[in-house]
Amino acid sequence: MKSDLLRFEDWTNPVPAVAREVVSLTEGVEKDRPPLLFVPGLGHGAWAFAEHWLPQAAARGFPAHALTPRAGGDLRAHVHDVVQVAASLPSRTVLVGHGVGALVVAYAMGRYPAKAAVLAAPVTEGWPTLWAALRTNPVGTIPALFGGRLKLSRKQLFGPDLPAEQAQRILDRVATARPRRELITHDPAPRPVGDPPVLVVGSPDDRIVPRVSLERTATRYGGAPLLFPGMGHDLMLDVAWSEPIEAILDWLGKQS
């Protein structure tokens, strides 16, 4: 089994150590369930999963953890953190990445033998995502092309059914960020170590990830995307948040 777990770059230019924020729910879970590690995307932290998906996973018996991305980290640093946290858990972990976090998970699978993986609304294709952002939210996107900060909009993150007050409360927590060029120009993710089952979930109405990107990503891992119409990019925070996580947990329950 080939792995990139140890690489020359890690020895010559190690990723700086940081204090990692990990939110965990493990009380009362089932011992035979694999731990889940949720990895949020751009502008989001562990809080994005702690509101709904973490408690729902724990209620179904899965030890549930969410990792906040390090501030200012590049793709290599984020992958390093995911691999390190997953390796610290007591058994082979299921990696669940959302948005850019799904790209991080895709790279981490090349270094860590995940039990399974879920790519939720995965931002794995840079150019299609950029064009979609420019069409939907040009005011919030164009500054990021010139070194400024990206500001995500309600239309990008949520479907029309989420109440405006609730949407604004979430938007107030989403941090503006300066996306790195590597999110557009990165190489394809390596093949996963150990060939774990991979589920791709998303929405055909996502204003960040085009449906064709969902389909190409799912095809790469040998399947088809599981789609939830009417939802926005933030599947874990939209009004119908329970539908994707229940489907994910059902799918995980069938993996052996």
C-alpha cells in the first residue's frame, strides 16, 4: 500500500505547529462506530458543524469531531492538520469535508487511510467555482482576485427557504478570507490510500459548486452524487440540514 504519509518536504520544510481547535461529542456513543472528523471550508469553523451535524452524528452513535482550519494556513498545512487529528483518534476515521474542506479531505486521503470519506458540496475544481462565484456574487468575489477578501453572500450559501434573520446570524459568523491562488491552480488530489468508499453529496441549486463539478468529482471516486434540491452550499446550516446528514449516516451504516 503506497502512501505519501512521509514526504521529503515535511522533513525539510515542516508545517509550523499550532494549537488546533477541535470540538468533540463522544458521550454515550457506540464503541463499534468509527469516529467522524468534520472539516469545514472557507470562512467556516468547527461551529458550522457543531450546530446540527455534530449532535446528529453523536445521537446516531458516532463519535463526532470538528476541526477549525488554522488561520492563514495553506492547503498543505490544512491537510497536515487533518491527518494529524485523524491519526490521534482511537480508530480509523471517517473524513467529512465541506466546500474547500472537501478538497482538504481529498488530499488528506492520499496520506491517511480513512475508513470512508464524504465530500459535501466539494470545491475540488477551482475554475468552475470561480466562474460561478463571479456570476452569483461579483461584488463579494472580485476583490479576492486582486488580493482582497472574499465575502460570501446569502444567495451562495442558503436556499430561499431559510428565514432572513437566521441566514444573517450565520453570515455574521462566516469570516471574510483571502483565498489562496492554489485553490484555483492546485494539482488533482492523489488517489486515496487503501481505496476507501467515498460519497459525494451536494445540491443542484448550489451557487458555488456547479452540478457538473459534483458529477465529475463523484465519477472520479466511482459513484454518482447524492443531490438535495432546493438547498444552498451550506448543507449543514440550511433549513433542510437534517436530510443530508441523515443520508450520510445511513450510508456510513452500510459500510463495513
